[in-house]
Amino acid sequence: MTTVLDRLLLVTTLLGDDMTGALEREGLTTARTHLLWQLVMLGPSTQQALAVALDVTPRNVTGLVDGLEQTGFVTREPHPSDRRAILVTPTERAATLMARMQGEHAELSIALVEGLSPREVVAFEAALDVVTANLQRLLAEQP
Amino acid sequence: MTTVLDRLLLVTTLLGDDMTGALEREGLTTARTHLLWQLVMLGPSTQQALAVALDVTPRNVTGLVDGLEQTGFVTREPHPSDRRAILVTPTERAATLMARMQGEHAELSIALVEGLSPREVVAFEAALDVVTANLQRLLAEQP
DNA sequence: TATTGTTATACTCTATAACTATA
DNA sequence: TATAGTTATAGAGTATAACAATA
């Protein structure tokens, strides 16, 4: 019997494949894209701030920024008032790409529910929220 | 505005966290568990067969089997008729664990839809199937 | 000649610990 | 003394290419 969980896991796999493929074509990975996404939202940030935002170690951020720098998505700029720190700054290319990806995200949002009536979409969203709440409760109970 | 896609991505993240945490407690990773899962379904298999089933390179399978062997989940047995090949075989421990995880999977399936009526669950499953089909079509169109 | 698995090499993501420069 | 970032080291997952043993 195929359950809700089975279906969700399948969607998870498919979404992951779709995202990974799209990013690969742009010379990005999921981890680097997460950083870039935070960066676009936060504006130029120290690696320390990015480590907190992404919940990874500072050392990990060093590696991700290394990769993004080499591929032209960010630059390391001196911090104006703290000579220990660095401001990771998105390049024009990165800003353009993130904007385009936001558009594609919106398109995918629409394409995904093609074939469902507006009422069905609303019910689907409500059900997803219930499932999300259940999951979060389970995770909080024994992590 | 929070879309269906946003909600699905959130569920995806939460499910991933839940699975990763549960596996970590058992000394497993997601990649190794995928192999183990296939192995339990296929029965003792050559690494070649596993590479095909998992859609990874034979070299990758060597690494995964190395890890599973060291942690006591599989053994490498000689192939009865082909001296080039190896039969990767799940240990008793692996079989027991996979059976238990199957049970936990079933429990999670139920806990996930707590608060939804049977009719809502059916509608939810149908909507998930529509979304899955849409996703698969999009992936087939330009991969 | 083709297949099975391994060694060799490389890249990415991730972590901890020790160290440097600066606050 | 505390903080920001790096070097050093390590493990996991992934890939390609070359090679040995066997078919």
C-alpha cells in the first residue's frame, strides 16, 4: 500500500533531482546556493554571520566561499571597521541569477498544481500544513 | 505568499532531518541505507547489480560496501559460479534493523496524517499524485 | 574481447582542533 | 581574553580512468 509518506518521499526525490540538475547547469551546488540565497537576503555578510545563518561550522563556510569565489559568484571584501573580518559580497552575476531563480521558482509553483482546481489547491495546502505540524511535533519530541 | 512548492520544500527538509537523525543513531547514513534496502529486497547481490539498482558507479558501491562491512551490516561472500564476482549479503543485524525500520515507517505514515479525516487523506493522496505526475513530466521535458 | 571489482586520483560537503591576527 | 578566519586533519559520498583477474 502506498501511503502519504511514500508519496512525499517520492516527491522529495523528484524535487531534489530537479533542483540539483538546474543548479548544475549554472555551475552551482545546493550547499553553495543556500549560502548565496542567504547572502542575497542578508546583504554582504561576515563568514561568521553566514555560519550562524546556515547552521554550519565557520570552517565549512570558508570552503563554500572559496568555491563561490573561484566560480565568480562572490567576492571577499575587507570589513570597513574590523580588520579580522571579511564581507562576503555577491557579484552582479550572482544577483542576476538569484533573481532569475526566484522567477523560475514561482513558475514551478504554478506548474506543480496544474490540473488541480483552486479549491483543491487550498485543501492541499491545508493538508500539507497539518502534516508539517505533525512532523515538527514528532521531531521536537525526541531529537 | 507561501506556495505549495514552499510547503513541499519545508516538508522535504523536515523529513530529511528526521531520517538522517534516526539513521545516525543506528550507525547508518542515507547512502548506505539505500544500498541495504535494495539488498534486502533483491537478496544477496553482486556489486555490479547494486550499482545498477542504485544508479551509481561500481566504484561508489565498493566504498559503500566497505563501510557497511566494517560496521557489521553486510558480508562479502564468494559468488558460487563466477570467481570474479562477490555476493554482498546482509547480516542478521541488518535484516532485523530493516524490518524494524519498516515498522517505524508504517507508524510514521499514520502519525503524519493525524488530524486529517479519512476523506481528507484520500484527497491529499490524490493531490500528491497529481503533483508527482506534473513533476515527472517537467523532468522528462528537459533533463 | 568483455565483465567484475579494485587501486589511483580528484572534488564536494561536513566536522573538530589548533593557530594567527585582530579586538 | 574573546572573536574571525584559516590551516591541518579526517570521514563520507560521488565521479572518471587505469588495471588485474576471470569469463
